[in-house]
Amino acid sequence: MTRRRRIAAVVLLAALAWTSYTLRRAAIASFFTDGPGAAAPAWTRDAGPGDGAASRVRVVLLDGLSRAHAAALPELSRRCATGIDTVIDVGFPTVSMPVQHALWTGRTQQQSGVQYRIGRIDPPPADALPIRVPSSVAVGESHRDIVHSFGFARTEPALDRDEIEAAESEWREGEFAAQAEAAVASDAALAFVHVLRIDEAGHAFGGASPEYAAAAAEADAMLARWVAADPSPGRTRWFVLADHGHREGGGHGDAEPEIRLVRACIFGDVAGPLVEPTPVHLVDLHRALADALGLAPAPDAVGRTLAGAWASPELDATLPRVAAIDRGIAGLAALAAIALAVRWLGAYAIAAILWPCVAWLGVAVVHGAITLSNPVVYPPLGAAVLLASLPGFAVLGTAMHRAARRVGVARAAAGLLAPGVGAWLGVAWLAGVPQALVGGPPPLVPFVSGWASVLATIVAGGFAVAALVALVAPRREDGP
Ligand SMILES: [Zn+2]
């Protein structure tokens, strides 16, 4: 290879590394934009009568409380044992704002297009339940954009109270619990309390940490205080639920059952005990909430009565699915890339398949399962993924150094990178990345979206490693 051709190869590989990195950043940015609404879940609508309205409705949302931890909380369990104790599937993504949007509007994340919203929804959805209850009140422990997104008549803390978000703020230390108690004890037809300390402990210390367990225990103690403040015990209907669980190492967002399925209890004016471990969908719980408030759900809110939902659970029915044809296209992309590697490299094709697998394994071993719940999939540079992929990059660099002598630098790089690129393109296709990059809906599909992000980082790193090796690789030795 002439010097000029070698330099051209280095420049091209570096440009491809940059392109992969840029595409990944654009795809991740598009996670957080609201998309167009999709069809309602395809299940039979249940017109059966609900439970009838209650004189007061109290909703307590324990943000980030996993089902396993909820089962161990004494006060919650004591209350659940007097009413309905069940499980809800919060849908996908398992992100607080979109999950609450589904709770209050009765539309799934895909139906509304509010899939991975972080910022406040302004104006609030016009048919959200709180906006339709004149005396509704909400009290949020922190992240006040969430309680301010659904049109409660009164919301605490005020939107301009920036100081409440600080860890040791007066609001958090005492005002919050007292204000929540006052809201519960008030005449409001609907009072909502959003507890965030469990989620915050999950992000900071992990779902398996003592801090997370302690936050859950504190929330349980506060719940005892709030239920005791009920002005008309036995006539108020209480809904206590979580919006998602947490990974052991902290994080949520994807569709893992331990994150997506949470405990929900309804007690107060309902007959019990009724323990039903069959999950209902969050939009079914919306229906129960609307019934309790004496409101009709929106026409496109297809939640069933709880009895109807338990009778035909439609498990996982709200999760986005990949069409068979798209799976076929992705599989073909990966296979074609492997075939190219074999054609260009012969036996070295094994290294071409091996290095991305070693890199992937490194990430999974160091950081845990690769899903949208794993914080490692989001950072712009992906330094943590790159570091964990080093063993894979070592395989790539070594193989390229050797293969260059046999087939030349350009062909060695192309062959060694093809399978990783093919796998990445296939997975990105499954996640809907190409459509998202030209303005389509956010590329959010359970599991594969997280894989696409990590594969993009691995591929970008692979191009960069190949560019470096291309600088120093030996010249091709022509056969004797
Ligand atoms: Zn969270």
C-alpha cells in the first residue's frame, strides 16, 4: 500500500468513527422528543360497570419503588390487606413523567407519543383527570415539573420554588410530609402525593442498597401518617402505587419485568381482601381511578375494569413490538456483513465476529445487563462503554495488525469491522433509528434501543482503533 493510500484509509476510518458517534448522539437525543400518537392497545374493550364513585380519592405514588420492596413494607402491606392488592404493568418506557401521563390520561406511552418526556408538560393534557376535578390538589416531594404537568387546581410546592430541590431543603425536611398530610385531610375530592425519595436513593445508591430500603421504609412511615389523616375513613378510596422499580445498581427505563411490574393497592371504601397477582395495565388502573372520581375516561382511553382486566390480562400488550419483516431485514444485514468478512479475510473472519462479542461481554460484565434502564447507555461520549470494551478492541487491533500483512490494511479493516457494523445497523433498524433520524417517532423499542446505543459506541471505538492500527500496520507481504 502506498503512503497516500494508507493515509486515505486512516482518514476514512477516523471519519467513520466520528460518523458513528454523531449518529448515536442524534439517535439518543431523539429518545426524548414526543412522537406522534399510535393506535390504542388491541384488546377488547370492557364496558362493564366500574366500582362507582367514592366521596374522596387519595392517590399516593411511591416513585421508583420496586415490587419486591413494596411487598416488604409493613404499613403498605397492612393497608393492602384490607382492600385490593394487585400488580400493574406500567408500560414502556418505565420513566416517571410518561408513566404518570398514562396514569392521568388513560393513554399508553405509545398512544400519546409521550414516551420519554423529562420536562414539564405545558399546557397539561386537556382531558387529564386532575384538570377535570375542580378541587384537585397535588403535593410533590421534588422534581416539581411532574406534579405541575397534569392540571391540578392546586399544586405544592409552587413552580418557582427552586430551593426545594436541594437535598436538605426545608421543604424536604418537613414541609413536604406536613403539606401532604394537610392535602389528604382536606375536603379536596382528589389529593395526590408524589413521593420521590425512593427513586432518588435508587439513582444514587442502587435498588439493592440500604439507602434505597431506608427511603422505602420512610415512605411507608409517612403513608401511615397520611392514611391516619383520612377525614372519612372507610369512605375515601385510596390508590397507592409505584411507577417503576429500580435495577439493583440503580436505573430504570426499559421493559424488564422487575422494573415494569409494580405493586398497586386500592383500599378504603372497597371490599377486601382481594389479592390478585395477575397484572393489569396502568391504563386499566386509570379506568378504576376515573370511576372513583365519577368521570368518564377519554374516548380513546381503553382501560378495562379491574375484573375485566384480570379475566383477560393481555400480558405485555402495551409493549412496542418489532415486525417479523424488520427482524428479517436486521438478520440479513448481520449475515451479509459476516459473509463479506469471510470473503475478504478468510479465517480472520473469526476475529471479526469475536471482537464485538468480547467488547459487548466486557460492557455486560462491568456494567450489567445492557438495557435502557442501565445508565451506561446514555452518556454522550460513552467513555464507560469504551473502557469496558477494551478487551474487544485489543482483539480487533491484534487481528488487524496481523491480517494487514496478509490482505492489506484497507481490506483487513473493512473485513474486521463489517460484522460489528452489520449487527449495529440491524439493531438500529429494529429500534427505528433510521426513521427517527428523518423526523419519525422516537426510536424506543424494548431492549433493542439500548443495544443500538451500546453497539454504536463499540463500532465508533472499533473504527478509531482501526484508524490507529492502520497508521502502524506492516505492509502487505505478497506471497512467495
Ligand atoms: Zn428515576
